[in-house]
Amino acid sequence: MAFTSKLRSIQQRRATLLCIGLDPDLSKIPPHLQTLPQPILEFNRRIIEATHDLVCAYKLNLAFYEALGEVGWRTVKETLAAIPSDIITIGDAKRGDIGNTSVMYAKSLFDDFGFDAVTVNPYMGFDSVEPFIRDERRGAFILALTSNPGAKDFEYLNVKNKPLYEHVIAKTKRWNVKDNCGLVVGATRTTALKRIRSLAPEMPLLIPGVGAQGGDLTAAVRFGCDRNGELVLITSSRSVLYASRGTDFAAAARGAALDLRNDIARIREKYF
């Protein structure tokens, strides 16, 4: 089954568009966990246990694990092993390099770690992206319009009377022959989101930035969903992970995730 079809099936079966970012910062996790032999792994496992019935995907930003050195790579594998198999796993790696290097990146992320999808930087063009989309079962979310302030340095540049990010979307549509490409669009880019969905009506959108970054949830759902109210991943990390730093952190994370899942459902019901 192609990645996009798999994502749609999971969202329908689980009745949720929520993706939780497992981006653990050792300095922010509850103090009572920090004395354990594997504090990050225990934190992740407890978050997964508390929220797995509320999500369609988990996204791991690999920077938070790479910063831990060798133990970080083991933590990625053990965290993935704790995630139920019917939930999409996304390696937020933002890879993209010359072809033979991208082949190795894809091999690592898909074959070794076993992620279902990864994030990819398209700056170096098709040969840097192609290894990530060879297997129709694996997805690649291409950076289109990001939420950071520096996005204006390049992504909005006028190229042939269109912003550069629209050219990225057009290229991604051409590359999407196996129905396994998606786009990353920041939740803070509400004025562009409706336009982006019109340009890519059947492509999954990964939308980070709801919660601590202040993205507009209503706009993200209303304009990010396809015509069926699907194929968008509303991603929240800090507002769920750090809902509490006490011994009740897992229950607090569940409460925050449940509120967000329900808010998304109410918006979907209103517009779809």
C-alpha cells in the first residue's frame, strides 16, 4: 500500500489527525526521571502509553537524540519499538544531500530505524530527494513553507512571479508518482495554507507549530485538510510533552493531547 493511502486508512480507523512530536529535552523532563539510567526512554514510553489511542502519528526530531550521542541512537530505536505498529512514525531529520549520500540517509532511516516517513530538504533537487521516495510504502515530507522567521530569507523569494515555495510544491507534485510525497507547512503560515492546499489537493500536509509556537489550529485544520477532512497531520510537541513536570506528567500529557484531539474533531465537524 502506498504511504498516502496507508496514512488515510489510519486516520479513518483511528478518527484522529493528531501527531505528537517526541522531542524530549533532558533539562525539561520531570526531575524524578532524571536520575534513572535511561530518563529519555522512560519519558517517551510513558508519553506513548498515555497518548497512543489519541494519535495517528508520532514524530521524532532526531536532533534531540543526536545531541545525546550513542545513547540517543539507541533511544530512537527503543522508542520506535514502543509505538504500536498501526501508528505512523516520522523521522524529522530534514535530510537532503547528493544522491549517493541521500541513499545512505534513506537506508539508515528506513531500513535500520524503520521509520514510516521522513522530512526532507529539497534545496539540492530531485537526486537528493529520490532515494527517500523509491519505496511507495515510505513517505517523504518535503519542506515547503516553514514556520521559522528565517523562512523569509529564501522560501518567499519571487521566482518567475511566484514565491519559491510554490515552485517546490510544483516539483514535489511531479515527483509524487508513487503517491508517497507530502509537504511540511508551518501552522503559523495561515495566509498561505489555503493556497498550498489548492495547489496540492491530494497530498498529505505535515503541519507543526500548533501549541507552543502559536499556530492557528482552526486555520490549520480548515485549510490543511483535503476535501474529505483528512491527510493533514496536526503536530504538537512541547505543549503536550511538558504539560506538567511533576509525577503526573503522563496524565497531564494525555489531558493536553485529548483536548487538542477533541478541538481538531470539533473543527473538522464544522467544516467537513
